[in-house]
Amino acid sequence: MSKKKNKIDLSSIDFYKRLFFFTRIGNEAVRLAQIENKKHGIPNTYNLNGRLVFEMPDGSITTKSPWNS
């Protein structure tokens, strides 16, 4: 029993329209989550070159975890 693989037509304009649509939704969700975190005093956490970086609610940046005091 072989599994049929779905082929994606990368030359299709519809593929890129959908890609753009979902990327835009994802970016907006992240932006809103960052705003909510700041409002509630929760640091935003990022991975920069394999290291965790924390953006504190006051805007300062640190590599020291705010949860491991």
C-alpha cells in the first residue's frame, strides 16, 4: 500500500496568495500577543542565534531568565 504524496505547484499564483494570507494572519496574532503580554507584565521571549532573549515589559532586553531568580 503506497501513500500518495500531494504535489504543491510552486508556480501557482494561488499558492503564493494563500501563503501570504496565512503569514499575515500569523504575524498579526504574534503582534497582538506581544501587546497583551506587555499589558499584563509578561516578558516576550525570542530566540536569537540559538539564545533565549527576553524583552521585559519596560522595553529592556536581557538574556537572564526572569523566571529563574
